[in-house]
Amino acid sequence: AQAFDGWITGLAYTPKAIIAAGSWGGLGAWDTSAKDLKPAWSVGQAHDGWLRALALSPDGARVATCGRDGFVHVWNAADGKKLNEVDTKGDAFSACFTPDGKGVFAGDFFGAVR
């Protein structure tokens, strides 16, 4: 399924969906229960500029994204609603959840982990 203009910068799989991040800031999910992938939800501008990476929480319920805009956003994996955001004060290149899924870390352009 065609997801975005630009590159796919991250993919995550849940039992119900494939979640993808696009280089131009888009975020979306495609339902895997049907024979052909069909869109489940999308956020056209999840980040202002390049969405660099995404991470899936250990329980598969949340997605963290980070981008050139210096924010980490946490989304509900089921419906794409934004749950939280953190200003990293820098160009964020990577993100991950803590093992318990309650915290999020981001790595930035200057080599710092926040």
C-alpha cells in the first residue's frame, strides 16, 4: 500500500496493524486483518518536518515518534490519537521506550540521550 510521499523512516508491527512513519512528517497505520492492507488511521503532520524514527511500546499500545522539530510524541497505536509530547530541545534522531513502557528516551543530533 502506498503510504506517504517521501521515504518510510520507520515501521512497527502490532497484531492488528502495521504502523509507518514518513520522512515528510506523516504517521499512519494499516489494518493487517484484511487480505489487502487498508488504512486504519493517519496523522498527516505528526511532526513539523522530517519524522526520523518510531518505536513501539513493549505492550504494543503506544508509538513514540521523534523528528527534526525536536519533539518526541507518544501516540495511541489503536487510533492515532496523540497522548503526550516532550520537547527534547534538539533535533531528535531516535526514540525508544523503557522496558516497562512508562518512559521514553530520545537520542539527538549532538549525541545526547534525553
